[in-house]
Amino acid sequence: MLTEPRRRFFLGNWKMNLTVHEARALGAELRSESMRLDSAAIRDRDVIVAPPLLAIPGVVHELMGSHIRVAGQNMYWEDKGPYTGEVSATMLREIGVTHVLIGHSERRDQFSESDQIVNRKLRAALRHELSAVLCVGEHSDDRDTGRVVEVVLHQIQSGFDGIDRNDLDKVVVAYEPVWAVGTGRTARAQDVELVHGAIRSALADRFGREAARTVRIIYGGSLTPANAAPFLSQPDIDGAIVGAASLKAESFMKILEMDIALRARSPVSRGGGG
């Protein structure tokens, strides 16, 4: 049975790159490039960028009038208090942020964020009506020992602990194999599709099949215009989280243009799966 297609989702994670001035310039260029593309095709997609924290207000300003929105790269789970160096959901909302990354592998690995911390952050983001991008993914030793699905589904179960099914429409799952993030290595598209299917099945077991059908599950891992097409062609991959390639407007927009062309040629239903 055909169902409503899932809305495509693309996020450019700028990480700790670009000065405030450089980020504003990139925001202005992205706004110009997005106007060049088919406006209907852009409106049919969620397009988000995640600048460094200090650059967010300037990028929000530069993107006014476009369909591109702005995400935070991280947040704390408390609303306020003695948490030196942290930023809250309310602070992000006040400066124009609509989305936030939760549990990126670099936060988990380099800043020791546990599954429990990731879950607390996700619940806080949803409590303050920020849309969340929950990141999951395995290390190379998990891959080598055949534990990919086991590890990823454990992160899914922990991440969604205490989350109500009514909040699912505000959560995007980003599957990023840790060994492919920023390394230039990429997984095989067919293998990624299998992991996405396993994630959707786990969500169906937890929230029901109909609810799980609507969750966007995107892929990231050294994606570029040269290698993105096989991933974006898979029926259970609903978009992409893009790292280095999002630091240039041209390469980020090429990935979007590629997705627009692929959908135009093969407008398959995106509501299935699970």
C-alpha cells in the first residue's frame, strides 16, 4: 500500500570550522545558491546547517528569507544553572535555532557522552520544542566483529528511553558509522540500507509500525557529491548529514541537486519500510 512519502532531510554539520565572519559569508552564499535551485524542490525538503555556536546569530541573519534553517551542534539537558561552558535549549531557541544535534559520535567519543547523557539531552530538546537529530553509529571493531546492528540498536533503545510516540515527528535519526566520519572511508550503500531497516524495525517494535514509518533516518560518513548518489537512491535512506562537504556552498548544494534529480527520476514512495 502506498503511503505519504517521508520528507527529505539534509543537515550540514560545520563542526569547529569557520570564523564568525567566514560562517556568515557561507550562510549568504547558501542563501543565494538555494534561491537558484527549484524553489518547490527546496520547500519539499528540510535543509539545515549547524554552525559553530558563536556564528549562529550571524548565520540565522544571513539565511533570512530562505528555506534553510539552523541547528545547534550540542546542548546541555538542564535549563540553567552552574554549568560553565554549556548552552541550554532555551538559549538556542532565543537565537533562532530550530534543530539540535544530539549524541554525535565526536561528543560520545571525545567528550565521554554516555547513552544516558544522550537520552537526557534528547528529552530536554523535545521538552523545549527543538527538533532533534539523534546520532548513532558503530566503531570499526564493532564492524569487524559483526556487532553493527547490536550496537546501533542499543543506542536507539537507550536514546528513545522515555520518549513518547507523539514526539517522534520531532526526531530524525542520523546513522553515522564512527569509522567513516571524517576519515574519507564510506560504507556500502546496501549495508547502510540494511542498518536503516533494522533501526526502523526497532522503532516499530517500540512505537508501532505506523509511527515508525514516519521517522526520517538519514546517513552520514564522509559523503561528497562524488559518492552520495548510491546512498540517496536507497528507499530507507531519507537524506544525509554532511560534514566537510557542507563547508562549501557548491558541494553542499550539489548533494541537494543530486537528490532532487534522483527523486524526479524515481519518485518512489518513502512511507514504506519497517
